[in-house]
Amino acid sequence: MLAIFASAAAETTETGLFHNGWVLIIMVLLSTYIFLKFCSWAKKFQLSGSVKKWVFIITGIGVVFFNILYSQGNALIKETGDWSGATTALLASLAWVIFFAFVLMTETKSE
């Protein structure tokens, strides 16, 4: 998914830096490292159990919402070739993943 940005995915010829396998592997490894660092940083915070419970519930609803949003984005690509709907769905879901990971990794306050 990371390779779709700045890769000119709509082009028919596979040229450019983001079509290089080594660059894609490095991007995945770097993203994984940054995500793990983010999760270890999030462990320093505390949230109440009820806040975490509500975020989990909203995440369940969000899974359905993001799937519908991405489906509409794919339909827009097929109809007009416009990638904005799918890109918006992807960026919104990635933002929610980061938020959910933060909430998941925080310590639960004892009440």
C-alpha cells in the first residue's frame, strides 16, 4: 500500500524508483520500525478502560465504514479513473490504525 503514493500507478510502464523491489523492501522495513517505535512510545501513556472500550467499539463500526468508503473509491476509479476516493479512504483508514494502535498500546488506568 505504501508503494501506491508517488509511484505513478496509473502509468502503463513500470519505471521509477517505486517500482524497484529493494526500495519497496526498505520502505516496508522502515515503516515497521517507525510503527514499533510509535507503539513503544504509546506505552508511556494511560487511558481509562471505558475510553479504550469505546474506541474498540468505534473501530468495529469503522471497519465497515472504511470498507464501504474504499469500495466507493474503487467504483470511482473504474468509472472515471479518479483515484481521489480510494486515496481518501486509504489515508483515513491509516490514520485510524495509528489512533487505534495508540489506544491499544496505552496502559489501562486502575480505577
